[in-house]
Amino acid sequence: MEAVAMAVATAFVDCMVPRLFKFLEENSELRKNLQSDINYIKYEFEMISATIKDEQKNCHDGGEEVHTVWINMVRDLAHAIEDCLDRFTHRVAMAETGAGWLRRAVHRVKTVKARNEFAVAIRKLKKISEDASQLKGTYSSSTTSSPGRSLLSPEHTEMAVMTDDEDEHSAASSGPAPVGMDGPHSELLDLIQQQQQLKVITIVGFHGMGKTLLANHVYKAIESQYEALAWVPPAKLGGTASEVLKEILQQLGQCTDGPLTKLQARIKDCIGTKRFFIVIDDLRKAGYWNHIKVAFAGLSGRFLVTTAIQRIANICSSSVVHDHVYIMTTLADQHSRILFLKEAFQDDDPPPDAEELGSAALKKCDGLPLALVTTARFFQSMGNPTPMKWEKLCADLGTHLENDELFARMRRVLVQSYTSLDSQVDRTFLLYLSTYPSGRPVRKSTLIRKWLAEGFSPGNITSSALDAATSCFDKLVDRSIIQHIDASGNSTEVKTCHTHGMMLEFVIRKSMSDNFVTLLCDQPSAPPLPSKIRRLSLHHARPTGVNDLSLVRSLTVSGQTHPSILDFRNYELMRVLDLGEYDHHLGDSDLKLVCSYLLLLRYLSLGAAVTVLPKNIKKLQLLETLDVRRTKIEILPTQVLELPCLLHLFGKFKLKQDVGDRRMSKLQAWLSANSKLETVAGFVVDSNKSQGFAQLMDHIKHLTKVKICYESHADASSTSTLSKAIKGFIEGGTNLTTHALSLNLSGEQSQDLLNFSVETGKSHYLRSLKLQGDNIFSLPPFVTMLVGLNKLCLSFPHQLRSDIIAALSGMRSLKQLKLTATQLDKHIIGKGAFKILQHLWITVEVMAELDIEDGALPCLKSLRLLCKNLDGFSGTSAIEYFKHLKEIALHREVGDATKHEWKEAARKHPRCPKILFV
């Protein structure tokens, strides 16, 4: 798949060139000595990047193989520049910032040899670049033929998918009801049949989820109820609004040409008082949507739109009251199995061991209907189903996906999803997901931190590297390529996700074939390892034939592995070391090797076998993230806090007890002047001797996220010091940062700890507060003074009093509220309460009485009532007050009568909110 290879190469080129020249700008002597060589490589790389992008748009038949070889040479050159920079940087970097002229002079003398070696390396790279250009020119001239489109170029792929979707529509018209779609079918019919105004319902989801199939069955079910019907296929959506309107008019029996305004008027004349139902299938561009909608303004009917892009769905269904975005989900396990076995055995009865036969394949298909159908048909074509045979086919599914004609339809969908990303950086971000095995949940924050540590996010003058990485992630969610896992019940933002099984199979295959990632899992036959490994991800794998690990930049290990993999003397360029799920023996000597040899390390995550951090961790001067949450580490060496690049620190620890006043004073001064720490989650305070972090908080100037565990045997001195530190953190925020505070409190003095007020008449920028405690019985006075607080979570193992809810109801900025207690006191949420609250989550064992009046919670979108008995709630009639409601979640153990009552109430609601039982 050449388009993918070109994308990877371009991403490396675009990323490496700025790094090279930024580095040289900071080293004037090198720049003077290598000026001509530097300029040559600069212009050469600009031409390379431009050429690759041009040929992505217009590939030439007959030259693809030469072009692919050249792309591999370019990628290797980009890797070589990256390796050269990393090897050289830490050898010439000054140990101290702001050093005087004498120290700088001595440093230059000491690094003469390293700088000379760098000059030689740059000239070698120039020679390689020249050779690559000459070879490209020599061989491409003899193989290039007439211009044409490569099968997998973006334009060709797009048309292929369009045609494929049309086939699905026509094939489905006379077929049986789709497996597992009875529920969605009924929900869409309910949405369509409500009210008479113009309404747009958009079905959004990943390609291959059956959006077109579902839309077609809905279309067939209600076509007799409408007088004007049209179905606009994908092939007719690539142009302008005029072309779409012409297609609709043609299907309505009118052939009209002319400008847009004439076509819009003709639509109104043609439909008049008739009720219309129009399907817009697989919409990928929304620029002309408003022009289409204007033509139908004032008419009575429905639009049903399908798309894979969330942003387009929001644009089409823009009316909060009338329109609706229907999020398509994958099939449940039961329905996945039925569909898979139906396609795999056709009219035959499945064998007794059918469940064992298909279990691995079902996991990889991940409930995606197109994947289930194509994989099942492929297995059926191989004949003689046995567990061993199907297991082998499943293990090699990536190879078959790339080459077998039965996967052609699935392949086109996956390539289209990939090439639809409009940035090479976005595509590289997607490829990085191949470091995670199938079915593994991925935390957004962890993924972004590892990605930044790799140096993939260049940033620019308008956005930081973090902003660029976050934008990449958001695009993958928007395109439905990665799926939101709502494990926390918080539907406002994506915190955990996973890649659709078949999409991940595609990404893994491309990452490995392009030597972007080397992934080894516990499987009978492992592929041969490449000679140059750059990212190594091992999941219960014990490779023994690994010869050269010096170029590895990222190592991820879960389960067991061969001891040679953990000999850290073999690594030179490692930036990311993730051993969070490696829970086997990792001794002190191993960690000392990490700190002594992996000097370029930016990200370090350790597992359960680790009990202590060595003092020589201070050598990791470039470390940005240290995650020891899975370890047994209780004491944090102060050297960790003095790491100059450290941004994020995770675990549950405290400082050693004998820090001493002199050491503490020096540490405070260093933190005030140098610390970049943004996240500390979290520290334990349990006695006067462990209050060290509280004394340091005010000196960590960039701190934005803090988690603190306050334990029962903390004394009055610790409480006072910590209370002042918490108040200082709350009052110290700015409008340029998002501050978050999490407090887990136990002990009799918990209420006293929070018994303070913040300065009145001043804006405080704490955006998120999580407060958990077994001895907190009243709302701390400072909470209602936080006028900028957006998110609040309160968790008490006792009764939640009515006065607490009443105090919270007037908070002007609160958008998310989570309340957890054993019992909810009797309370009435009156008119005007919680004016902008969008998400309310109440988890209690007993709900005494909760009434909601009309006019309360006017902006509520998500309501979660997790209580087994809802007799104390005012009833389902309350939800009709919530005009923006999208989701309702109830405890899965509520009675059948309660479930039926809430389902009916949701069905009759104008927005038909989704009902979940969790």
C-alpha cells in the first residue's frame, strides 16, 4: 500500500528537518563549519517532501516499485539524521544552564572530538542524500509511463469506497433485517416519526459499521408514508450543492439546470406541501450543507444523513431541539457471533465446536459488521474448519487483509479511513497505536505523553507540541477511527479509547512493513525481526534472536520476556521505556543501568516488581514523565524533583523523613528557579515528618494538577501546613492554565483541613475539584467561592445532606457534577437551579426523595442515576423538562418495570435520549 508508505516517509521528513536546523541554530560554530552541507541537505529535504506529496496526489503507473525503493531510502535518511542528532546532543550539552564564559570555553575544548565527529556524520548524510537523488533520477526515467492513478491513491480509493457503499445499499433493499440492528432500527423510526418540522437525523460511525444498511432498511420501512423520496449515493456528493440538488430533482422526476438559487426555488415548487424523505449517504464534505438545507426551509420532511465524521454530523444536525445525531455502535458479542457463524457456514449447521473455532476471529473483528462478514467468508473459502487451521488463519489475518481479494472491500475502507487524514503528522499518530495490542484500552493522556516523548509533534508558532498532539488525537476520534470507551461514565471528553480491531490490524501491518514498529505477541510463529529495530513492543513474547538494539527508541514490555531484552547496556537512543505491565523481577541493578545508559529517556513507566528508585535517577536529565503508579515505591528520592525537564510525576509516595532544613531550603530555591513540573499525582501526607511536599507546593510555579492523599494519623502541624498549601494552589492559578485538584482524605481532622475561605473579589482558576472523605459532613466554605469551577466530584461514605446540594445549585460555572454517597437526603431541585449544568451523576444506595421542578437543569445533556431503587425519584415525568437530554444511565439492577417506564419516557422525549444500564 504505497500511499501509506509515502505518508510515513513524508511525516519523518517534515519532522526531522526542523529538528536538524533548530539544533544547528543553537550551535553557531558547527553552523559556520558546515554551512554549505547544511544548506544542501535543507534544500534537498524540501524537494523530497514536496515530491512525495505531489506523487501522492498523482502517482505514475509503471514506476511504483522504483518510487517505493526511493521512499525507503528517504525514510532511512530521516532516521539517520534523527540518530545523529540524538547521539550528538547529549555529548555536547552543557550540564548547567547560564554558565559563564570560562565554563563555556572549557566545555568547547572538551567537546572538540564530538563536534568533529558530528561534522563527519553530516557530510556522510549529504553524500547519502546525493546518491538517493541520483538513483531516483536514473531509474525512474526508464520506468515512468503515462500518468494514471494508483489503485490505492486517495482519489481512487475514495471512488472505490463510494461504489462499494452503493452496492451495499442496493443489495440490502430486498435482504432480511440486519443482524443486531433491530434496536437501532426502532430508535431511528421513533426519531423520524416525531413532530412535523424539517428534521435532520445523522447516523455517524466508523466505515463498515452498517450505516448505509441501517439507513436503507429505515428507508424501506417508511417510504410509503412520504410522497417525495430520494436517495443520494456517495458518488453524487463530491461536487457542489447544485449537483446534489440536481440529483434530488432528477429522482423526483424533474430535470432542471441553472444557478443555485434557481435550483433551490425549484425544490420548493416541486415538493410544495408534500412530505419528503431524503437520504444523503456517506457525506464527507459539509461546506455546501447549508445551501442544501436552505432549499428545504419551510417544507415538511426528513433528512437522514450517514457519515463517518463527527464534525459533519454536528453541522448537519445543528438544531438542538429538532435534529439528532445518532451514534452508531458496534454489534454486541451475541449478535457478532450470530452474524459471523451465519456467514462462515452459510446454510450448514455450525459444528459443535463453533464457539471455540471463531473466538479469536470475533475478537479481532471487534463487532464491526463488515469485518465479521468479510472474515467469515474468507474462512469459509478455506474449507475444512478446524480449531488449529482457523487459529493459524487468524494469526496471519494482517497478511490476508493486505493481499486476499475477499478482503478487497474491507481493505478499501481501511485505506480510505487512513488517507482521509489530512496531515502526515495525524497519520503518524495513528501508526503509533500499533504499539498497543488488540483489545487493549488506551489512555489518551498516556498516549499523548509517549508521542511527545518520541518527538513526533513539531508544534509551530501558533500552537505548542501538546496542542498539536491533542489535535491529532481529536481528529482520530472525529473520524471515528478510534472509539471512545466510557469507563468512567463521563461522556464530556474522551479519556480512554481503543482502535477498531480490523483498523488496528491494518495499522499494525503497515507499521511493521514500514519498520515503524516491531510488535511481537505470544503466537506460534513470529515474523523475522528487521535488522534495524526502532520501536519494539513485546506482549508475552520472548524473542531470542535480537542482534542489535542500539537504534531502539521505544520499548514496551508486558508479561514475560527474554532477559537479553532488559539488558539496558544494549540501548543507545531510547526515549520511551514502558514497563508498567512488566511485573516480573526488575532489580536495583537493572534500574541503575536504566539511569546510567538511557540518558535520552523522556518517558519512564515502571511495574509492580519495583520497590525503590535509585539516587542516580538524577542522570536522566531529559526525563519528562515518570510513572510509578503500578510499583510498590513509597519513598520518592528528592533527586526526582530536581530533574530539569520533568513535567509529569505519577504514583503514591512521600518524601523521605530526614530531608533536613538545609536540604529543604535548597530544594525550594531550585524548584522556584528551575522546575517545569505540571502534574504531581500524587503525594501522601500522614505525619509531621511526611509533610515535605506541602512545603514545596508553593515553589513549583508551573503546577497545574495535584492529587493528595491525607491519611488518618496526620497531626495538627501537618494539617495546618497542608491546608495552607492547598489554599495557595487554589489562589495561585491563572486564566492561561487549567488547574485541577484531587483530595482523598481520611481521619478526624479532614473537615478542619478544608475549613478555609479564599480571597473574595478575585478570580480563582481551579477548573476541576475531586473531594473524597469519610469525615466530611459539610461543604467546605471555599467551594462555592470558586466561580470558575467547571467539574466537581464529591464522594462521601455517609448521607449527602440537602444543604450541600442547595449550595451547589447556585454555582454559575458548574457543568459537571458527580455525587456519591450511601444515602441522598430529601431535596427539591427548584426552578433556576444548576443553570448551565450539562452532566449530573448521582450514585447512592438509598434515594430518600429527590424532586426536580420545571425550569431546573435547563442545559442538562446527561443524567446518571445509579441506585437500585428509584422509588424516591420524582419520576420519569421530570425528564421532559430537559430539552437537551441525550443520555440516561440507570443501575443495571433496577426492576423490569422501572426499565420499561424509563424506556418509554425516553422514546416519547423529543430527543429520544439513549438509555444505558450500567
